Amino acid sequence: MTDGGFSQAIPARKPACCACRRPAVRPRLCAAIAVYSPFKHWGIGAVTTAGIGGLGRVAIRTARAIGAHVVAFTTSAAKADNAKRRGA
């Protein structure tokens, strides 16, 4: 499990590592790992996200991909539609 933005390093087996040569992909990969790790660790079945920003969108997609029920809170109608399209 990672410590999110507070991590200095993450131990990993070599087969799980890859070189990411596309800089635009790196933040998305980091966000996906930041939300997937606790989901998997705690065996979640439902997720609530407050806000549909960067990590909120990744959390919705990741949670839906592993079969979790997702509820999203936002004050923006446009972001509410976005969350519904992503599976919240």
C-alpha cells in the first residue's frame, strides 16, 4: 500500500515495474495507483467521492472497474453529468 503524496519510494517486484517514457501518462498512472492500492487493500464494495476533480474522476473509474458501487458529491451540474457517464 502506498502513502499517496507522502511516499518517498514504493517497494515493488521488478516484474511489476515499467519505464514510462511518456511524461503525460505519469500523473495519470500515479493517480490510478493512489486510488487502486487502498481499494484493493481494504476490499471495498462501495466508494463515495467528494468532488469530481482529478483524483475523483480516477477514483470513479477505478472503483467501477473493480465492481464497486460509486456515489459522487459535487455542486456542479456539468461535473454531475460527467460522474454519471463514468459510472457514479
